[in-house]
Amino acid sequence: MTHPSSLSYGRQWVNDDDIAAVCEVLRGDWLTQGPLVERFEQALAEYLGVGHVVVFASGTAALHGAFYAAGLKHGDRVLTSPLTFAATANAALYVGADPVFADIDYGTLCLDPLKADRKLAETPRVVKAIVPVSYAGYPFDITPFMIMARENGAILIEDACHAIGGSRENFRGDVKKIGFDADMTAFSFHPVKNITTGEGGAVATNISRFARRLQLFRSHGITRNHAEFKDVHAGPWHSEMRVLGYNYRLSEIHCALGLSQLKRLDSFVERRREIAGLYRQLLSGVRGVYQPPAATGHAYHLFPIRVPAEDRLPLFNHLAARDITPQVHYRPVHLQPYYRERFGYKTGDFPEAESFYDGALSLPMYPSLTDEDVEHVATGIREYFENI
């Protein structure tokens, strides 16, 4: 059996076509703010079936932009899951809003709609945005959150940074790509995600006013659109800063890589699903291993198993000795020192998320893994549990 010297939890797959696409940009006239940005946005919009996509420098910047476009401000509240990367909640703080959490559903590892509904009733200030997270790429049922948002006058923003390429059946019974149903959906193109631009992100929306606010926000708040000018048009150089924005632009180089990678996204996701199926088969019946929830349309950015808490570190070390490097996703946000100190959160506040985290271990999951690689990982896990 052959396998790479180290199997990490995630890895990009860049081929000769990707390299050629980037080299073409490097030999051209535009390195940033050129035509490939709009081409990448249009290609993503067509793939997702949405009206607008605005690309950003990272998934975090995309979330920040979405919260800005939603009109969130100081004193507003954002309801989200504690089982996510810190950026989901941090982006609320960037616009002055306060993140509040509701616990996960252990059957999906995503925000529990019943607990979210109870949290909405408990909060002393109105929640202005509901932000469920498609953790690991799981296509949770978004309909209850759409209803909650409508009934509470909130904006629904899906953090789908794990889920590009996934799909779900919506409330109409139609199967749509993740990114279609929420008011805004944020994606990430970090190298370990299902496609990469090196670093990068995007927000998808069907609402034109959100798209325009996103475009302004990611480029210093500056417009060159004559229809938006307040001052006299002094000449072809004239531009106006209309809002306080950021430099969150994605370059031509990043977009060239993204356009090339997008052509293979469906095949990447299909291979991830094959790998997940093989893991499920090989780990079936292994005492102590809880497998992640399965679903049609799952994007499988991650394959996070759960083991007894006392076995996680020994198993991690056992796998590392076999050149396998898993990861943990995630320490619940409310347990991070910053959130404990600022908001008074403590252990026990969200027991389902905490219980999952205590034994969580993300196994290698990326499309260039071979079946032999997957068998090597599964064998290491079986060996550990057979010998304790």
C-alpha cells in the first residue's frame, strides 16, 4: 500500500489547467480590478442559480460584508451556532452587533431550529439576523429558519463556508444548490475548502439592494456609477466614497484560479461523497466511533467523527505516528476566552455543542485521497480501538 508521507485533514488540488489560468493573468495587463472578477461572479451565480454573487478576499470578509449589507449596527443581535469557526460570530462584532447562540441538533450538528426559536423568545432585544451554519457541508433544512426570519423581521444569512457544491430540497420541493434560499449566503475558498482561490470568499443573493451594498463595501465604499453621484461629475476620473468600506477585493489572479477550479467543483464534491461512503463502510461497527450525519446533497468539506473524550488525544497521537494528521472542528465559540470574558459564557451553556466538541476529530477529506489512503486512516482507527 502506498500513501503520501502525511495525510492532513484537508488539502487543495491544483492541476496544470489551474496553473495555466493563473500564468495567463500574470502575463496579461490586469492583476487586480480587471474583467475576471465579474466573469467569476457571473459563473458562480449561474452555478448556484442566483441573481447576484459578490466575491471577497476571504470567507470572513464575505461574512462581514453580508452583515453590513443586512444593515446590522451597534446594539443589534445576531443568532448563530456555537459549533462554527470564530469568524461567524466575530463578523457580527465587526459591525457592532452582539452574537447570541443557540445549541446544535446532534442529528445534524447544525443550529437546532427549536432551540433557535426558543432563544428568539428569550432575547431582550430583537434579533436582526439569523445565521445558521451548514457545518461540515451538511444541507440542513432551511425552511424553519426562513419562517423564523419572516416572523421576526430578521435577515436570514447562511454561513455556507463549508458547503459550496452542496444542494438541498427547498420548501417548494425543488432541489437547489446551497446558496439559493437564504437572503444572503456566504462561501469560503480557502485552500482546504471544496474549491480554492488561494484565499477568497463570496456572498450569493437574489436581492439587488444587498448586492449593491456588498459591492460598495468590498471596495472602500467608492462608486464610479454616475447614477449614484451626489456631486458634480468633474470628469472621467470622478468617483465618490458613499459609505465606509474596506479593501476586501479579490484579485484577477485569485479569480483565474477560481474560474478554473469551478469547472471541477461537481467532480470534487462527488469524490468527497465517495470518500465519505468508504469511511462509513470501513468504520461501521467500530466501538466508540460516532459517525457524522449523512444526507443527500451533503458537500462533505469535513468528515468529523466523535470518539470518547478520553480517547481523542491518544487516538490523535496514534494516527500521527502513522503519518495521519486529523484536526478538530471546532472548539465552540462561546468557550473561547474572548467570548467568556466579554459575554460571560461558561461551560455548560450549550451542552450539545460542547459534548460533540469533547470527542470531535476531523479525518482526512479531500478529493485527491485514494481509496488506499482512506483504508490507511480507517485501519489506524480500528487498530487503536481494538487495542485499548
